[in-house]
Amino acid sequence: MSDDLKARLLGTAGELGFCAAGTASIAAPPRGDYFLRWLAEGRNASMEWLARNNDRRLAPENFLPGARSVVVLGFNYHQPPPVLPYRVARYALGADYHNFLLKRLKKLCARMREWGGEQRPCVDTAPVMEKPLAERAGLGWQGKNTLVTNRRHGPWLLLGAIFTTLEIPPDAPETNRCGACRRCAGACPTGALDGAYHMDARRCLAYLTVEHDGAIPPEFRAAMGDRLFGCDTCAEACPFGSGQWPVASGQCGDELRPRLEAFPQRLRDSFAWTDADYAARFAGSPLKRLGLRRWLRNCCVVLGNTGGDECAANLAALEALRERAAAAGDELLAEHAAWAVSKLANTDGKNEKKDETGKAAEFDQTAK
Ligand code: B12
């Protein structure tokens, strides 16, 4: 592919709302050995699917036979947090990015088909290590929080990739600009980051509140603070890319605008929802996959940490939830509700003091 055609390709990506795009030749992702060690140490927590299909993950040429290049796209999702009495990760406030970004990638594939070749897109929908590919394609560098960090947009990029049999001139990789900065690791409420580019998913609130099926480990509950779904803290701490609000300015379309009608102002109101209510409310949203039970589990922890403002009403609702869950044999939910009841009873109606970063008390290392 000529430089001129490549410029047209990247121009089309821009028209489709991608604020960053680059290309790389097909080659094994860097630090594949690190990935295998990470798995062997169990840092993937219960995400066993990360250990499957490594014949493709670590050898992207097997993902699309004859692939010669990969186009990597970045979509900025930074936006001011909405006014809610709890936090939801910004990527999850609106529509599910897997769906709407894949649609956009397919449009780009259609364009590329006019130039020949075969294309295969993915947005976190395949055994592909998107971050190392993005780094190689020059979108940014993998920062100490492990996120691909773009000079202009910081870590606030969602990634997608198109594998292609076309040979496209590659971009130069970006230089790592983390330097001595360790703000992300310092801000992580649960010590999931060590400040040396490594993350332990077993301690990450983005994992515990979204992917994890069982109990929120007691030692991390206080540190969860008001984070109901996902965690943006290590991205917020990054000095790159703060203060840019493309979603709010309409630059990236409407998909990620907060669906405020779905999120209840009072979490205890959701205790009356049925599974069908939950599914209807969060249809097309990343929260749909969480399901009502894990939503309620997370609500208990958040209310235990923050529910002092309406202490009596929250206590009564949590106690009723505990009884209902116990009667139904749902030990997990009954235990989380009991934890919240006892936490609120002990806070005397006062919310926990937070520091200026919104970080609740340090994780409780003594809790069993
Ligand atoms: C599994 C997964 C998770 C897991 C594990 C996170 C992780 N860091 O791996 C959990 C559930 C915790 C998670 C959380 C989040 N995720 Co996630 N996740 C993924 C997924 C599916 C795979 C990532 C993976 O392969 N991890 C394996 C580990 C080993 O990789 P790694 O941590 O990056 O390890 C690298 C570094 O440690 C580095 N390294 C090691 N040693 C050294 C030394 C030096 C000197 C250097 C420079 C680097 C370095 O190299 C390793 C290999 O690349 C990708 C999508 C995809 N298919 O790629 C999305 C993805 C990474 N997630 C994404 C997002 C947005 C998030 C959240 C921000 C969501 C939220 N707000 O709640 C958080 C961020 C938490 C964090 N700091 O990572 C985006 C990130 C975009 C970006 N700009 O980087 C992705 C790419 C999805 C997408 N399509 O946009 N996620």
C-alpha cells in the first residue's frame, strides 16, 4: 500500500471518530514471556480465558492467515464524571464500546476491501493483545498502569484493531514517557500496581467489581469506597490527557454519553428490581453482563462505605436485603448485606473521610 493510500486509510479512521490510529507489521507482541509468567503467577485471577488460545495471542499471524499488517485505532472516552452518589467507570456510562466500535471498524474494513486484501477486526473480542500492538503502531506507550498512554489523550483510549493481508507502511513506536512518575501506582486504592509496569488483577477493583464472581475480599472493601463498577483511579492519576473532554463536546458521538436514566440516584431503590428489570435497564450497556446479583453485591459494599448520609433508610433496606437473601439461601449476598449493616452501624451515620483524590481509607490489611 502506498503512503498516499495509507493517509486515506487514516483519514477515514478520523472521520469514523477515532482520534488516534497507526499501523504495524505483523510480529509477535513484545514481552510475551512476561505474559506467560503473569499467568503462571495467577495474576489473571479467575480470567482463565486469558490462558487459552495463546497460539493466536502470542502469534498474531495465526489470527488471520496471510496477515501482513495490523491497523490499531484509539477512541477517546474521557468525560467529566456525572453527578451520581457513586462511581461508575467512564467507559461504562453509556453504550457498550465493543458493539459500537466494532461497527465502526467494520466500516473501515469495507473501505479497505476496495483496496484489496482480507480484513479481520476485533475490539477486545478475540485472543489479541491489543495494548502491545497499539504501542508498536505508535498510538502510545504502555505506562506503569499498563494502559496505552497517548501523548495527547493520555490513557483515555479504547482500542480496536484490524488485521489485514495488505502490506501497509508501519508507524514508528512511541517513546515511553513515564520517566520516574509513579502516580498511578501511588493512587491505586488496593496496591494492584507496583509502579514497575506490572498489575495484579486479583487486587484490581476493575476486576473485582466487574469480572469477579464471588465475594469482594474483605480486605479490599473499604478501599472500594464508592466505586460501584470498574475503576478509573490509575488513569485519573496519570498526568497525560487530563482536562480533555471530547465526549462532552460531542467530538466522539453520543454512544458514551451517560445513560443517567438507567442509574438510580439511590442504590437502595435497586433492591426491589427483578433480573428482568435489571436486564432491561442496562440493555446495550457494559453493566448488563454484571447481572443483578453482582450489582447488589457491589451496592452493599458501596452503601457500607458511603451510605451514612441516609443512614437509617439504608440500614433498613440493607437489613431487609440480608433477610431476603438468607431466606433464599444466597449466602454471598446475605454476607455482603450483613457486612454493610455492621459497617453503617459502626460509622454512626457518618461517611468515611476521603482524601482529595477521592480515595477512601487505605485497604484494610488486617481484615480477614
Ligand atoms: C484482561 C483485561 C483486563 C483485566 C487485567 C488488566 C491488565 N492490565 O491486564 C482487568 C479486568 C483488571 C482490566 C481492567 C481494566 N481495563 Co482491561 N482489558 C483486558 C484485556 C481483555 C486483556 C489485557 C491483557 O492481555 N492483560 C495481560 C497482561 C499481562 O498484560 P499487561 O498488564 O498489559 O502486561 C504488560 C505490562 O505489564 C508490560 N510490561 C511488563 N514489564 C514491563 C517492563 C517495562 C519496562 C515496560 C515498559 C512494560 C512492561 O508488558 C506486559 C505485556 O504487554 C484487554 C483487551 C485486549 N484484548 O487486549 C482490555 C483492555 C486492556 N482494558 C482496557 C480498559 C479501558 C480497562 C480499564 C481502564 C476499565 C475500567 N475503568 O475499569 C481497567 C484498567 C485497569 C488497569 N490498570 O489495567 C482497555 C485499555 C486501553 C488502553 N488505553 O490501554 C483494553 C485494551 C480494552 C480495549 N479494547 O480498549 N482489564
